[in-house]
Amino acid sequence: MASAPVRVRFCPSPTGNPHVGLVRTALFNWAFARHHGGTLVFRIEDTDAARDSEESYAQLLDAMRWLGFDWDEGPEIGGPHAPYRQSQRMEIYADVARRLQERGFAYECYCTTQELDERREAARAAGKPSGYDGQCRDLSAEQIEAYKREGRTAIVRFRMPDAPITFDDLVRGELTFTPENVPDFGIVRANGAPLYTLVNPVDDALMDITHVLRGEDLLSSTPRQIALYAALAEIGVGNGSIPHFGHLPYVMGEGNKKLSKRDPQASLNLYRERGFLPEGLLNYLSLLGWSLAEDRDVFSIEEMVAAFDIGDVNANPARFDLKKCEAINAVHLRELAPDEFVRRLVPYLQAADLLPAEPTDAQLDLLTRAAPLTQERMVVLGEVVGMLGFLFVAPEDFRVDEADAAKALGPDAAPVLESSIKALESLQDYTPEPIQAVLREALVDGLGLKPKHAFTPLRVAVTGRRVSPPLFESMELLGREETLRRLRAAAERVSG
Ligand code: GLU
Ligand code: ZN
């Protein structure tokens, strides 16, 4: 590894909602920085006013916090290279663009879109490379004057060197790009707005970034950025060294298609709303291109940081497997300490209006007693609403699931409900074992029912669903009065 202290950056553009590809990139950069005791720079690439939004910016910060990623320089904390929002660095880019032109590393291009299109088509038809053909590379002062008189405006183009560019990708090994595949490219729009192609490497140079870890979709911009770095060194921007690049593999979604930002399955919010734990989601996302050991899918973020080596990242596309993501989350969920599990459930019950913003001690106590009945069965925290909602719903709002009722609360449930009500009314010790004993006696011995037929109607009547936490514990938690009220309501429904 290079001797300079590691400095990496996470530099999203604030457009739309954060997606899992972005989170994977943040994770690998964060883990790399922490593994090497380096610095993570969080930079906001908000130079595209038409697409960027403050809302999206706020979501990015919120997502980073939720995931537990800290950054060493960036929004809200500042740092030696502030500001870290590119929208606040426009003079820097204008100045660099001007100096690049003065030194001949960039030039004005007056071609119209139509002209460019026509020449591209002609090149294609002739089977030649179809990128920019360098027409404006060496315009004379007279030609420029003539274009201006015509009312043309110019973009600024970077002059690519006429030699191949080779670099050693940290993931993919040595890569070479030949000049015909990397034509001169625009760095400033006709209206003066600097483009990603300029601002991203300028800031990487100014912020002394040593390693660029990012998605493979950006691989084609790397030879350009390397050439631009060399030019920046010539004009004294940055410390003159070129960062190491590592391109993280594509993530494939359904049907083996590249998972796109717009895929609903890619939205981080979806995972948060369903109740994935940050540690579960990050564990799974780390497997998209990396692994701790061949036989270990489940590990903590600390273990990942300790073991993470960018050289171990696999260049082959990774497949996003929701089932596996869920299974890994379930393991992390089971490993939570009981009180921590309760703490994490609360917001999901609140979001479903089953708990108030400030739960009472009695409500928290009930949740603390009920939670262990579900911890082993849950995949995501949001399932608490279906599993334990029956305990928190106001009596007047309790409803049985209609599909489950259709199966379990038919006419033959009437004697089951009647006998159960009688048995529970006279029970002395209303705790799970005696509850079970008297119900067995009444239904299995008394009515001669198989346990399944005996207890399913009760389960639906009391918890509202055919699948629920253990029945007798549920009855105890609910209390005798409310249990009986629900059994009577069900009996009425069945006979009425
Ligand atoms: N802002 C760029 C993006 O969102 C970052 C590219 C990079 O990592 O170099 O794609
Ligand atoms: Zn041109």
C-alpha cells in the first residue's frame, strides 16, 4: 500500500433517494478508511442544479447516520478542505478551467450539437471511432472570431493525450485504454457550468484523495480523470500524485439485469421501512463483491473492518439476493440483546399508531414481556406490527383478519368458543400453563377435538390471525378480561 496516509471519499450527487448501490460504495470506502486508520471525506457533488435537491441532500446525511457511518471531513463537521459541497466551490472550478485553457490542456469547442451528430453518424457508417474528432483542437484566432460572429457559443474540452493510458485497478488488475476510445471530452458547458468530468478529479486532487473506490459504471471516466490529473499536476493543482482506482462490481437484480437506481428493490428507504437492521443490511451488502471467509456469511461490521482488503474484491458481477439479505438480517435480529430488541421495535409500533410518541411504562413493560415471543421468528422489525399488534390495539379497534376468520371461525367454532369462555372464566391462576391445561381439558378431552382444530379458532379470535406468537402466552399478556371480550365477540359473530 502507498505510504501516504489513506484518504478516500464518498461523493454522491443528491438526486433521488439513496439506493443500495450507493450504500455499498459508501460501505467499502468507509471500511477501507477505517481498516487503514485513514480519512473518509464525505463530499456532496451538487453541481447539477436541475437534478439536485436539498431534500435528497438531507436524506443522504440521514442515511449515513442511520447506517452508522461516520466521516472525518464533510458536511456539518467541515475540515481542512472545506467547503465539501461542490455548489459552494464554483470559483475554484472556473479558475482551474481557465488555467487549463491557458496552458493548452483544454480548448474551446464551437461545434454545434447537429454538427457533432452528423460527424458521429458519418464515422459510424465508415466503421471508425465515433467519439469527438478533435476538430476544434487547434482553431486559429480568426476561426474563433468567425464562430463568435456567427453567434456560436463554446464548451470547454479537455485535450486527451495521444497515447494509451494504463493503470492498475485495485479490483480488476491492469487496464489499458487506447486514445481512439477516449476522445477529448467536455469539462465546462457553454453557459459556464463545470461538469462532473472536471469537478470530481479537481476535488480529488485538492483533497489529496489517495484511493478512489467506486462503481464499475464509472470505469470509462477513469482514463479521462487520470489524464486530467496529470494536467492538474502541471498547473499546480493538488500534490501531483494520481490516486489508485478500484472499481466495485456491478450489482445485478431481478432477471440478471443491472440493478438500477430506479428499481424499487434498490431503494434504501424500502429496507428501513421494512425494518432491516443497519448491521444486517451492511453485512449483506458487504457480500456484494467481497467475503470474509468462504464459510462465513454472517459477521459484524467490526469484523468486516478488521478483515477488509480491497484486493480481495471480486471483479465479477454480484447478484442481489433478497432472500439471503433477509436471512442474514434475521440472524442479526436474533443476536440483539432483549432490551435492545425492544428499543428497536418501538418505532415500528409507533409508525403503525400502536404506540404513542411517548409510550407509557405499562406499554413498554408489555412490549418487554411480549418481545421474546417473537424474536426468534422475525426477519424484519416491521413484522412486529402483525405479530404483536393485537396486544397494543385499542379494544374498539381490534379486528380479526377476514381471510383467517373465514377459515377458522365457521359455525363449528361455536362450541369451541363457548367451552373456552366457560373454562377461562372460572380459572383461578390465569397464567400460560393453567390456561393450557383447562383449555385442553375443555376442548380436547371435553369436545374430543384435535389440538389444531381446538386452538386455531381461539388464536384467530384472540390475536386476529392464524399465525401468532404462542397462544397461551398471548392470552396471558392480553389479560383475562380482554381475552374473554374477544372470545365473546367471536362467539357472537359465529352464531349470529
Ligand atoms: N458523484 C458521482 C456519482 O454519484 C461520484 C463518482 C465517483 O465516485 O467518482 O456517480
Ligand atoms: Zn468542436
